[in-house]
Amino acid sequence: MPSKLYLGIDLGTSSIKISLADENGTILDTESRDYPLSIPKVNWTEQDPDDWYHACLDALKELGRRNDLSRVAALSFSGQMHGLVILDESDHVIRPAILWNDSRTEEEVGYLNNSITKEILIQETGNIALCGFTAPKLLWLRKNEPDNFHRIAKIMLPKDYLAYRLSGVFASDVSDLSGTLFFDVRQRCYSDFLLDVLGIRKGQLPEIHDSCDVIGRVRPEIAKDVGLSDNAKVVIGGGDQAVGAIGTATIHPNEISISLGTSGTVFAPIDDYSFDSLGRVHAFRHATGKFHLMGCTLSAMGSLKWFLEDVLLTSDFSGELERMPDRMSDILFLPYLSGERSPINDPGARGYLSNLSLFYGREDIVKAVVEGIGFSLYDVYRSMVDLGLRVDSSRVIGGGSKSKRLLQILADIFGIDIKTITTNDGAALGAIILAMVGDGRYSSIEEACLALVHEKDTYHPDRERHILYEKKFDAYKKLYLRNKVQ
């Protein structure tokens, strides 16, 4: 009997990436497809969910031309979080999805945090309101597009839309739902109070599952079209950060992982429910079913991409990073190009480049941009340290983990070891692990992580540089406070 195969589907902001693995977790093949991002107004970001679906089918068909997808036993998902996808009674998409990095909801966030109050929000959901979350988007929709709001039959998150199209089952998972602000993280259920505030019903919301739950099988017509078996199991998967943490085996307390994608995150598992009373970091359910603290910065590698491509007009990312000088400068960069989420929760924050002089050149500014990204993540980490986190290393994934120079700067800023794993596609590997656990290949996520996740390189911090970076970080914080919009 042929050995089984597994698929991990990573639904990102700019592209979908599908990885095919064997029973040993070895990634055999990968296919990706890009899709457009719409910015119809300042601070708005939208996408057509059907673009995700068609990109998914196209990538599956291409994988099927090179591989026997009929051997796929199960597939699962890692998905961009918080996006609002709404369907009518005929299952038609009502309007483009409002994405995680859309910040049009500043007024609605203010209403939730100040009128409903942060204390009640934390009591009901474990978190305060942020522009990225799903609940403020629903309030915005109810006020600004009432006709669309009243047509809603189904409310779902981005990866849940793919799962629904592939399986016909309307479902979500605890890790992704944690970022909606209408899910009670501690009690693992929808908050009746928040649903009433938003004016929505439980009947419009998906079934709640654990991330490794099998929700159904691939629909026969789709299986035939792309070469899958109609017995292939659909495992619901989770939000990208929780699934990425599975892919780095960040599943125990006093471990952290850092993701260096368009956005950046610091992720810290905890066994028992806890929250930050100041709202600096989020309290979410992990894909393991337990809990985690997480902070997200909106423009991590997105800041570097903007600076290199739009300002310097170059696509030579690796060359520019390699040419960064060893010397330190006093140039400061605030990467708040889309406002900022963690830990400052300031949609009005803006990017700054400060302390330029004729002495410094292009390479120094590139390095300052990289340092600014590192400082934004370190700001999240310091908030977690305030809450009792104690670690001496972090595993890192995402596109930024491909650069040795960048990872050394990160180690020097954080003052801890920074470790890579054998793939920088931790989200895809995490989705594959969830598919395997759902299929019974492994009895638990912990067992699968032990077998499949392996470290590669370690970057040790330079202690003298870390001291210098602590001083520069203080200057970074003061620059933000001086320029904060009141």
C-alpha cells in the first residue's frame, strides 16, 4: 500500500503556499500563488476571498501534475487572522474581506475600549479592542454598510472560508477565533454579551473546534478536479501565529518563537489562562488547546520591503542586508507605517527616520530599518518579561529568518540566542503537523513536534552590543513618545 501524504495550506496576506509532505514530515514539494491586495482608501486593506480559493485550487492542480495527490490522507490550514469574511444566504461573498492590517475602525475601537470598557472586554474575551480584530470591523460594517450587514448569513475568518469551500463544513478553531474579540478565550465559547453589542447571532458563527479536529472530507467534485481522494480529511487548522508556533515546536511555557513576516510576532505559550491588564499583548488559545500570550507588530519585514523596493528601488534584499556595516549608528527608525498594534495599540503611530547626517550612507540607513524592526519586536518581548516570562532563546521563522545578518542583529537586541529550524516555513510545517495528528499519524501535537521539528543554526548575542542596543532602544521609545499624535 502506498505511503500517505499530507498537505499544509498557508493562507497569507500576499500569497497562498501549499506544501506536500510524506509520512516522515519531509516536505517533498511546494507551490504558491500570489493574489492582489486592495487599498481603496488610506488605512484600508481588503482582498477578494474568491481570489484565495481560486489560487488554492490552481496551486493544488499544479502540485497534482508533479505528484500523486490521491495519496493525501489529510490537509490542514494556517491562516491570516482577524479578517472579516461575510456570506449571504446563498453562500455568496457579500463584500471584499476586511483584513488584519486594516485600521479604518479607530472610532469603533474607541467605543469598545472606552464605552464598553477595557475591563469588561478583558472579562468577556481576555483582550482589549484593537483595529485589527474582527469585532470592530462588524461594528464599522453595521454603521457604514447597513445593507451588507443585514444580508449576513455566515461570518468567518479567512482560512475558514477555504475550509468551507473545500469541505462544505462551516467551522473554525479556538486559536483563530481568539482574535475576533467575540470569543471568550478562557471559557472556550462565544461571548453572549459581545454578540449582543455587535448585533450578531450564534447562528451566523462557525462551529468551534480544536485545531487538529477533522471537520469533514474534501468535496467529491473538488477532489476530482485537483486529483485528491474524496476520502482526504479536512483538518480545520488555526491562526497563522499559533500554527507557526507548532511548526517551531513552541508549545511549552517559558519558550518563545518570533515570526518575521510582513507583520512580526512574539509568541509565548502558557499552560493556564492569563492576561495583560494593560492590554499590551494578547491572551489567546494556542493550537494545542492551551493558551499563549502574543504580541503583533504590523510592519516588520513589510517595513524593509517598503524601504528597499519603494524608496531605494531595489529588489536585492540579500545584497542590501549583506552590505550593512558592522558599526553602530545613532540613526533611529520607527516602523509604524500602518500604525502599530503591540504593545502600544496606537493606530495613529507613524514611521520616522531620525538622526541622519552626511557621515552616514545608504547601508547605515538600511541597518537602522532592520534595527527598528528588531526594536518593535523587543518592545513586545519586554512587555512579556514584565508579566514574568523568562527565556534564554527563541526559535524564529518567516522570510526574515533567511538573513544571517538580520538574525545576528536580532540576537544582539534581544540578548538571547536566536535559533532557526530546518525550514523557514514554520506555518506550513505546523499545518502539516495538525493534518498528521488529525489523521492519527501521531497521537498528539507534542509527539509530532518532537519527531518532526529540528533546530539548524544558533546566533549568540554579543553582550557588549546588547548593552549598546539597550541604550538605543531607550532612544527609540523616546522618539515615539515625542512624536505621538495626541
